[in-house]
Amino acid sequence: MKKSYQVKIHPLQGATTSVDIIVPTVLASTTVNARSASRLQLIDSTTGLAPDTIRLHRKGKDLYVSFDGRELADLIITDFYSPNSASQNVLVGELQPGLFHLYVPESGDGANYQAQIGDGALPVGMALGGEQILIEQAIEPAAAGGLVALAAFNPLLAAPVLLVGALASGDTKATAIGKAPSILRAELYGADDTGQSNSDSITNKDKPRISGTTEAYANVKITIGGHVYEGQADAQGQFLIPITDTLLGDVQTYQVTVTDASGKTATAAGKPFTLDTSNRSSSQSVGLLVELHPIVSH
């Protein structure tokens, strides 16, 4: 059965264009060119929203995209990694009407973020679940003025900058000394958010992942449930840290501590989330052994 997808190319300058993708195809992969600083939006024509997962493979300056777990590429984006746009082109998707997110590695490996995928490396599974972004800023960052200019037009850096106000409104308070590293975001990883949406901070996973944004290459520690979990931010300051011990209780609170290359630290309270175990399989419950004895009449 064939499915239809679409890629919508939003350049910084010029008109938005859309290209249909029919999969699987017995002919050739659909090919489009990534214009400088393009935001390429993937769409499942059946739902009108983004496909949840994709596979990415880099060959030179080109990015190969496959849908539905296929090995062969359904879409080839030429010049995605061209010298003047390698840090600007980005794949995004609309999770719910009006809610756009980046595609990030399913494994949580920061070395496999879109801009970091190695030439000729094995295909990388990506999930829609990076930080939520405002589509106006994601597609037309020039409209954001100086904020985007400070981020060097890199959407992986610009989007978190635009969300600082939202983070502050969530009572996230950072404690820093001198020019300590900033912690722009720390929350339940979108792909592990199993509530009504992937942004309502509800999960049924007792070993979820915490994602966030801080300084590039900073060391990150998550303290939760009496344990400490460590990781490192990538070149864009993105981090994704798995919780490897089973969490207990309902509302989960945690601290994020970041240390930059100069040794300066900052600490912030991450965005709390709720652990919902109500929908778990009854097989995970503790069973009761009942011994039956026949009733003998005398």
C-alpha cells in the first residue's frame, strides 16, 4: 500500500514550495534542494501532521530521508550540508496543529543531531520530540530580529532563545555565580511524554529521558529520585539524559547542574513532570498466590 508524504521548504527569502512524495516507489527517490537557511517541514498527507519517526543518512552534502522504517531513501535533500548552510538547514514537523518540533535522535545520542550526522555513517532513527518551536520563528527567523542574530541564524540555538520567557514562567530559577553557563530549558523528553500530547509533562515510563538546552559541550548532571545522571551537551547545547533507575511516586521534581569548559557552574530546577502508572499492564502488578482447598462434607 502506497502512502503520500510532503516536504514543504520554507527559505529565509523567497516563496515556500511543496513537493509530494509517494512511497514506496519503484522508480527513483524524490529529490529536492535545500536552499540556504531552509526549514524543511515533513508532512504525512494522511494526517496533515508530521510523521512521528524517520531515518536519516548523510552522503556528502546530501541528506537521505526514509519513512516507515524503510532502508532505501524516499527523499533526498541535496546541499543540506553545503558549506554556507550546514548549520542552518533543519528538519521540523507539526506534532499537533500549531505545535512544531525538531527531529532528534531516538537514541538520545547528541552526536547524531541533524547537524552532527557523520558523512557515510549508519542511518540514524529520528523522532519528533525536540524542543517545541514557534513556527513563525522557525520558518522566518528574520522576524525575530536581534535574538536570532545572536544565535547566528542557527535554528537549533535560536529556538531555545525564543523560549526563555516560557521557561521562566514555569518557575525555573537558575542560580549562577559570575558568568556561569545558562540553562535555557530542562524538561521531560517529548518522545517519552505519553499524555494527551507530547508536551503536557505526563509519562507512563518510569525510566524516562530529560532533554534540555544549555551551553555547547557543557557537562550536565540531573539529580532526581536520589540519583545523579550525567551527560554532555552537543555543539548546539542540546542534551538528552536517560534516567536508568526506576522512578517512584507521582510528581517528579529534579535539579539540573551545568558545568562549562572553564569550570563555572549553574543550577536550575527542571520543569516537573508527572509519572502516570494507571495505564500499565496488569502483568506488572504483584500477583497473589491463592491456595484452594476442597470442602469435604462429613
